[in-house]
Amino acid sequence: MYKSSIEQQLNRIQEARNSIKPVVAIRCIAYNHEKYIREALDGFIKQKTDFPFVAIVHDDASTDGTAAIILEYAEKYPDIILPIIENENQYSKGENALDRITWDAVESTGAKYIALCEGDDYWTDSLKLQKQVDFLEHHEDYGVVHTNAYEVHHDNDFKKISRTRNVPEGEVYKSLLKGNFIYTLSVLARKSLFEKMKNEIYPLPCYDRMLWLCFSRYTKFHYMPECAGAYRIIPSSATHGDYGHMLQFNLRTADLIVRFLKNTNASKDEINLFLAGRNHNIIKYSYLSGNKEELNKALKLNKELNNFTLADYFIYICSKLRVPGSLIKNCIQIEKVLRKKLSVTH
């Protein structure tokens, strides 16, 4: 199977439409996830459902043993794990190559619902899919179900429940403009919503929060407070890293989301609502990374939007007093270590 062409692999996935007739198709993207992919795949095969489901597991030309592990599971569970093994990295090509291949593959299964889980995350609840499908089957005005999740550090030595407070429910568009509260690994959505994505997001890169904003304009969201999976925090991943990396990530995704909002005729107030929420992160990461130019721009925008929080004021005062960002970083590191130790003792 490893030598199969992409066309042959995609044909096998399309055949699942008639042979397996899945109700749910899981989209899983993996790249150099050798250390983690087994937990993701185990979370799929352990799902207990009264309906068939498949997992489209796409390896984007990993340079470690990720592809071999995926093929191992595909051989053992051919009616669940349907692989796509690339010889060339699609993400690096840009132009949504990776998104187009994986979304088209998932949609070709004919599944009514689509679930998401990256190769370095995993599910902990064997009834996750069943609970979510049951809800959507009985609530036609809802299109997305998501859950709480654990946050797990890459070395598995620190695990915590992510959210203990209320999460917005129902009409959540404006809440999502203010900030993202959805774990991608926890989502199950109606396939019909992904047609909206193709019409409204492409040709922009498909960033997860853009998906939720797109969907929330058409349907209600339901939140299940129980933890159904684990979100792994990896320092070298696209969404984590040092403060300079996180600043650039926030700037880049902010630009993408603003372009998406303008393309969908969002009002100026809606765009400002998004910018006000995102700006808190930009202030924090620009200060901690020592990027004075971006810090001054972010502080100026906050003043224009009348959007200062206590944390923003603290950073503003520290910047005026020329308190080194390294001092604050050390305090943050100490807080993380103490939180780890407390979690272990409890």
C-alpha cells in the first residue's frame, strides 16, 4: 500500500462510500508525529458507535516513522483507517494543496458528519462520536458539537483540564470574534457546512478559527463540558514556540481572518471586535519577544479601540519603565513550574 499512487489511495477512500457507508468521516493530518500518532489512531479505533465511521489519515511526507505506523494500523483496521501517504510535502506548496486533498477525500466518503483530530492530539472518550452524532440527529438547528479537552505537554508529564468556566452556546458568531474557545480535536460538524467553507474561505489558507467563524454564521454550536480528548502542546508546532514565533503566528492569522471577514462583508464593528480580542495576544508576545515596533502599534490600536485590560496596562507600564521582558519571562516560567508541581501533588 505504501507504493500506491495518490490516485489509488483516493480511489480506495471513494470506494468506502459504497462498501462501508460511513456516517462520520474523521480528518486527521500528520507530519513527523511518530511519537504521538499511535495515541491518535487508538482514539479512533476505540470509538464505540452504532454506525460505521472512517478516519482519513493523511501523512504529509513525514521524515520519521509516522507513515509506517499509519500503514500498520490501516492493515489491521482496513474498514476504519484509510491512509493517504504523500511522497511530497503538500503544506509547503501553499495554494491550499493540503486542504484541498484532505477535504476532498473526506467529502468523497459520503459521510453525513465530519470530525477533526490532528495527528499529535488524541481522543480519550470512546463514546465521543456517538454522543455528538446523537445530539445533532435530535437538534436540526445545531450544526457543530464540541467538547472540553485536556491540555497535555509534549512530554506527557503535565496534564490539566482546560476549561472550568461557561463556554458560549447556540449563536456564537460574536463570541468567536472576541476569542477562540474551540478545540479542533473536539469538533464534529455537519458535512453541509464545509461547502460554505469552500465558497467563503478559499483561496485563503484554511485556518481553524476561520472555519468556526464561517460555520457560526449559519448554525448554532453546542458545547459538551466533559473532556473527550487531549490537546498536545508541542513547543515546535505551528501554534506554539518562543514568543517571537507566537507573535508572528498571531500577526499572520490576524491578517488572514481580517481578509476573510472583509471577503464575507463583515461590518467594521465586527472586524474591530475581532481585532480587539486578538490585540491582547499581540501586545503580550511583542513585549516578551522585545519587538518594540509591533508593541507600539498594538498599544496604539488598543487606545483607538478603547480596549485596555489590566494585563495590557501592566505591559504598558513595564514598557514605559523599561522593565526587561526577560524578567517577566522568568516569572512566567516559575509560575508554570509551580503549576506543574501542584498538579502532581493533587
